[in-house]
Amino acid sequence: MKKALSILAIFGLVAFGSVNLNAQDGDAADTNQSEQVIDSSAAAADTNKVVEEEVKEEAAPEKKEEPAVVAEQSFHQVIKTKFIEGGAGFMGIVLIALILGLALCIERIIYLNMAAPNAKKLLEELESALASGGVEAAKEVCRNTKGPVASIFYQGLDRMDEGIDVVEKSVISYGSVQMGLLEKNISWISLFIALAPMLGFMGTVIGMIGAFDAIEAAGDISPSLVAGGIKVALLTTVFGLIVAMILQVFYNYIVAKVDSIVNTMEDASISLIDILIKHGAKK
């Protein structure tokens, strides 16, 4: 009986030990599976982060490039680009015409502004000098005064002893000389005004000939080929017309200034004759 109980106890211990071992093996397997799940989720999270970073990097340059596309060229850059597209040949000649024309305009404007007389003040000083010091004092006033009116007055006073008729003829003759000095180089400005659009039209015609030569060489009328040649041809005409318009504005101002000075000279000459007659010039 004791042997049977001891055998049953041994079998019980063996069975309990095997159950414990199986339970431990199951727990280890569950632990390994959970660790694998955690590892796979971590790897997936890392992959998502990498993908998001790559997407951000790809999207970032696109945002930086948008302002460059939207940015517009300044007026100076547009003019420079169109000038280069028009070709250095005729565009350079038109530019030279503009530079020379502007140089002449600036020179004439400076000269005319310096020659603009204050005839009323000069006549008052001249009459005062004639009354106090005679002809020599009046001539000294003219020597110390710049301008065409003072030069004309000096020529008239220098011939006062020969009579009023000689004085009048001298004033008229020397007035024509001074008028020629005022109109000096104006004809060159009008030349550049006429020359600039002509050069532009010539560039257009030559550009059209080049466009048709390109069509003939290609054997086909391509819109891009024709448009490019016509565009280059028309740019020379545009710049030629712009140069002519700029110079025309200055030319009209200069002509108006010359006319104003000539009218002042004529009025002052008449007043000079009246003053000389008043102070007893010979007839």
C-alpha cells in the first residue's frame, strides 16, 4: 500500500513539473511574439518618418522656385534684353545716333540759357551810361555784359559817329550773325531725328530678308522661325522711333528758345535806336 502511494506521488511530481515547463515555454513564446510586434511597429514608424522627411525635402525646393517664376524683370533689364535681341549691328548705330543727338542738344541748351539776355536791365544801364559818360561809357557797359544783345549794342555804338542809318544797318547785320550762332548745330540734331527711324526701317527690311532666307533654307514655313525673324526685325524700328521722339522733344525746345532770344534781340535793337536818337545821334 505504501509503495502504491509513493509511486502515485512520484508520477504527480513528474506531471506537475512538465506542466510548469510547458507554461514557461508558452510565456517565452508570447514574449518573443510581443517583442517581434514591437520591433515591427518601431520599424514601420521609422519608415514613415523617412518617407515624410523625403516628401518634405522634395516639396521644399518647389516652394523656393515659385518666387523666381513670379518675379518680373525691371524696365532697365527689359530694355537691355530687347536691345540685345535686336542685334548689335543696327541697334548699335541707332544708339550712336541717340548719344550724338543728345550731346548736341545738351550743348545747345546750355549755350542758349547762358545767352538768354536781360534786355530791359541792359537798356536801363546803357541809357544811364549815355547820360553820364557818353558813348564810351555805354560801350564799356556792353563790353562787361555777356550775350548777343550786348554784342549787337556794341556794334551799333561803335558806329554812332557815322549816323543813325549806319548804326541801324550795323545792328541788323550783326543781329543776323548772332542769330546764326544761336542756330549753330541745330541742323545736325534734325539730321539725327530723321536718321534714327531710317536706320530702324533698314534694320527691319534686312531682318525680314534674313527671315525669308531662313524659310527658304528650311523648306517649310515654321511659325517659330518666322516669328523670331520678324521680332528681331521690328525691334530696330521700335528703337529708331524712340530715339527720334526723344530728340524731337529737345529739338522743339531749342527752336522755341532761339525764337525767343531772336525776338528779344529785335525788340532791344529798336529800343537802342530810339535811345540813340534821344541822345542826339546824327541822322
